[in-house]
Amino acid sequence: MREVAVILSAWTICLVYTVTYCYLYGYLSHEGTPESTGPDIGTLVGPLSSFNRDPGSLTTPLGLAIPDWIFYGVVLPWALCILFSFWFCLFYFKEDDLGSEGTLGGGKVPDDVH
């Protein structure tokens, strides 16, 4: 159960990072619209003027022909999460002994099971 919590936590953190990063760096404007409900995002996290971008400010890291916010907000965190999951499952994850065949919980077979 402990291993499930670690993997689920890692993927949840990656999901929250991806959504937050892509929202802040991917959109051109963060101003509320008349039909939107709830508080404006600027009231929750402060002024967002530094996050407003025009298409000319987008870069393509590593020459991959994708915008920088896609690379740093989607590709990189999920690649790191997959690598962490592989490492965790191959080198840290411990299997429990299920006992020998024909026994329950490593003990004696009850008489009514025969």
C-alpha cells in the first residue's frame, strides 16, 4: 500500500504542476470574461501581467518545433515522472512473499479446504 501512495503522489504532483504551468505560461491573456464564474485568477495568485505572452515571445527549446510551455509544462515533467516510476518499480519496490502454493498466508491448509 505504501508503494501505491508514493506512485500516486508523484503522478498527482506532476498533474498539478502541468495544469498550473500550462495555464500560467500557455495562454495569451488571463483576464476574466463576463460569462466566467468565480473569482478572477489574478485575485487568487496575484498580478499575472508577467505571465501574459504574445506569440512572438514563444521559443522552441532543443529545436523540437514545439512551444517552450509545452516542453517545460508537459513533455519534461511527464518524462521525469515516467523515469521516476520505472526507477521506483525496478529498484525500490519490494515484493511480499505470498507463501508456498497450497497454503493460506504461509500457514497450514485448513481441513475444510481439501
